[in-house]
Amino acid sequence: MSEPQLLGDPPIPLILRRSAQAKRISLRISQLDGRVTLTMPKRLAEREAMDFARSKEAWIRKHLDARGEDVTVGIGAEVPLGGKMYPVMAGTGRRVEITPEGIFVPGPEARVGRRLGAHLREIARDRLAGASDDYAARLGRSYARISLRDTRSRWGSCTSDGGLMYSWRLIMAPPEVLDYVAAHEVAHLAQMNHSPAFWEEVTRIYGDYAAPRGWLRSHGSTLHRYKFH
């Protein structure tokens, strides 16, 4: 049986999910991968859910257009780094080179995305470690370790034993955004909450965080469009 979809150009695949807790039909568009999910009461007819989706088609397409399409990273693609766009170009030698003209990635074309992703992780680790060191010194606290992941639901976290975790994709964001997330997580070393006292610590070690916090809310999900296979 084929998956349900909204016909059109292009067709939009739908994920139908039945829930015993659902009292009505709800619609959700993931900003991370663009998947459209319809959650419906357990006993509701599927055609009613599809009718609901069709009634919201213009809204769905508007949000998918705003998100943009996924980008498979390879030669000829453009990727953000430090908030600026760089074309990915074929390189020579052994090392990835980042210049104002572009990012030069050597090796077989089929491995360019994976190799560039690994390189960006290395840069991210250095930048996030340096920022964490700076803000921890300003805070007067120390952290236990740093780890990097490709997290989908959060940009960073801090554990009760002083472990800092960050999304490596922060290296693609403007530098002040990466710095803000580092300051945010380091501030949790003093305040394991989001109380007024916590935000006072963020302001003390970072400054006015409104702009980078707003950037993450408005544009952060676009960093997940880039697929480094």
C-alpha cells in the first residue's frame, strides 16, 4: 500500500499517526527534516485526516518553502561556516582547505560530504573548547569534559557532574551564536536551571544574548538541512 500524500507539484508525503490520547486531528511540520505528521484519534477514518490535510495544503506548502530543501553536501554545493556561505570545491593534496573563495576538499567525490563533515567537527571542537574555557574562567567554575554530537532537539547541555555537550553544527552558525550557546551551557555550572539567577550569569559572562538567541530560534533549524553523507 502506498504512503498517503498530498498530490501536487511536488507531492507531499504524509505520516499518519493514530493516538489513543488524541481528541482531534493535529498537524506538525518538522523543521529538522520537513516531515509532515498528522496525528489523529484512534478510531477516526483515515479519509477525514486526509480531508483535514488537504484543507491545510496552502499552509503546509508555505512552511515547507520557508524551510528550504535539504542539501546533500558535495562538490558544487554551498555550506555555511561561521554564518557565511562557502562553495565546496575539489581540492588537491591531503588536507581540507578553507579560503575566502571556498572550501577545497580533496579525495574521491563520493566521500567529499563525509570528509568535510569530519573536518567541521574538528573545527567545532576547537572553537567550542576555547569558548567554554573562556566563559568558565569568567564564571569562576570548571567543567569536567566536552563532547560533540549531532543533536536534533537541543544545541547544548550541561550535566550535574560538569559535562558539557554541544551540537557540532554550531560551527556553521555566526560566531556570536556559537559563543552564546557556550556561555549558556557554562552558566549551568553555577545554576542548573533557567531561573532569573541563571540568566544573570549568562549576561555577566556573555553580555546581551537577545540577538544570538533570536537567531537560533529563527534560523537554527536550517543548519540541519545539510546532509554530510
